[in-house]
Amino acid sequence: MQQTNQHIPVLLDEVIEYLNPEAGDTYLDVTAGYGGHAEAVLKMTNNPKGVTLVDRDQVAIDALNNKFAKQPINIVKNDFYKASLRLKKENKTFDMILADLGVSSPHLNMASRGFSIMNDGPLDMRMDQSQLLTADEVVNKFNEKDLIRLISIYGEDPKAKRIGREIVKNRPIYSTQELAKIVAKAWPGYHKIHPATRTFQALRIAVNDELELLSQSLPIWVDLLTPDGRLVVISFHSLEDRLVKQMFGELSGNRYDAVLRLLTKRPVTGNKNELVFNPRARSAKLRAVAKIKK
């Protein structure tokens, strides 16, 4: 459990600013992770019965149960789409909803999870370790056309065609570092960011169905908000941010049928101080809205 303690909640001050917790408020965290954001919110609301924490990773669920063992918090193991859908069917509403869409530090630090380029491990990348699809299956069984497509779309990599070809040519591939070296062949020379970063992103998105779940969940989160309720979403790549920006834009503005009020006209990013001790914040973009009273 030591690694779980190393996770620093990203953009914590900004999250608190835009969620604006008050005593008695209810709170839904759809990607609760190791409870850093939730702990800070709970100190301000003092309403543990009004807190619901969701995560699909069993390691995170175990950490949450341990962290909040003495409090009557509702902890749910599920992906955020299914969990949100069930909460909607139960007619639940919340004053605050947070979705921190990034991969946690423990995911990257645990080589056995297969998320990291730097730590050698199996081609796994599952957020939910009970699901069947792994990165190994995508890398070693998807045809070349489908590999190129997902690396191009989910990784936004201009050399997707060559990368897909190299992967198929070098099969079977067994480990993360083996894959990273193969992908790097398409990007010779020095790079500040590892040339396999976009391919790893594409695989993770495909394995965990991240964009589809986000697209389906965003309108449900709006439905789950109370009047004047605040929704904060933190994304870590342009594909996620684009979905959030588009949906927030469609439901806000000076229109009679607007449902949301934008709290952030532009994405909020980490300040210089946070970037020093929490490099994960470097790519984080926060957008926030409030639900309009009718």
C-alpha cells in the first residue's frame, strides 16, 4: 500500500475553488482514486453520508475503504458510466460532482499494471482488472488496419501507419519496454517526451473504452446535479478536453434553453508551484460549470 500514498491529488486548490464546498453539501466523485480530493471536500462539508465515491480499480477501492473506514461514505466499485446511470435511476442528486480523468501515480508506478513506459511490465493497462480485454490482446491480435486507426485517432500520432506496421512485424510482443522500443523506431533521434507516449495513450484509451464512457457519462452528470450544483472535469489530453468543451458549450450560453453556466471560459491549468512537486499536473486541464436554476 505504500505506493497508493504517493498519489497527490491534481489541481486540488482549483478543484476546491470551483466546487465551492459548503457545510452539508453532497458530493459525487466518479474517479475517486485514493481519496485525496474527497478528503479535502469532506473537511469542508462535514457530511459523510452525502458522499459517494466511485472507482473501477479494486486497488483504489481497497484504499478508499481503508481511508474512510470509520465514516458512512458510499463507496462503489464500477466504471463511472454504469455507476452514474444507476445513481440517476435511483433519483440521486448532488451539489458537487468531480471527474478527474487521469491515470493515477500508483498506476504508473506499479510495473505490473502495464501503464508505464519507464517501468517494464506486462501489456495490461486495465483500469478494472476484472475485465477481459488487455493491451496484450490489442497489440498482438488486432489487425494492422485497426492498430493504425486507434493509434492515429486515440494517440493522434502522425506516424501511426509506420508504428502499426512495426508492431505487426515484431509480434509477439510481451512487455511494455519491448513495445516502447519498437514504437521508438518510427521516431529516431532525441525527444523530450518518449516517442511511444502517444501509442501508450491510444492503447490505454482503447483498452478502457475511455472516450465512449466519457461521452455517455457527461449528460448524466448534468442530470445528477442539483440546481446551482457544480461539475468539475479534469482532462489530460486533447481528445477528452474536446469532448468536455463541446458538451459544456452545447448546454450553456445566452439562450433560453441553456442548462449550464460556464464557470471557466478557458481550461484552468496547474500553477508553477504545483508543477514542481506534482509533474502529473503538467497536462491537466480543468473545466467547470454550474447548473442553472429553472
